[in-house]
Amino acid sequence: MNVELKLLTEIEECRKEMNRLAKRYSLTSKHVVYVSSKLDYLLNEYETIKQKDQQPPFRKVSC
């Protein structure tokens, strides 16, 4: 499984867990905040990978 697909799977699992916890606890509970922080991290990682994929390859320029 490639890194991008693995991250998307983790993001979805984390999102489901956060929703489950938010129904059980308050949105500001340490449980929900922890999972929310983890989700933020995963989303940032995914965005970083996507941006790298969209950049054109580096080309050496001669002077």
C-alpha cells in the first residue's frame, strides 16, 4: 500500500474515532482534543505529500 493511500485510510479511521468520541464526551474533552490533534497531523502530512507530487521536477540550469 503506498504512503498516500495509507494516510487516507488513517485519516478516515481517525475521523470516525473523533466523531464517536465527540458523541460520548464534550468537544473540549482531552479524548476528543487528542484525536483531533492526531487528525490535524495526518491531514498536514497528506497535504505535504500532495504538494510534492504537484511540483515540477527540479531542473539544473546552466549559466
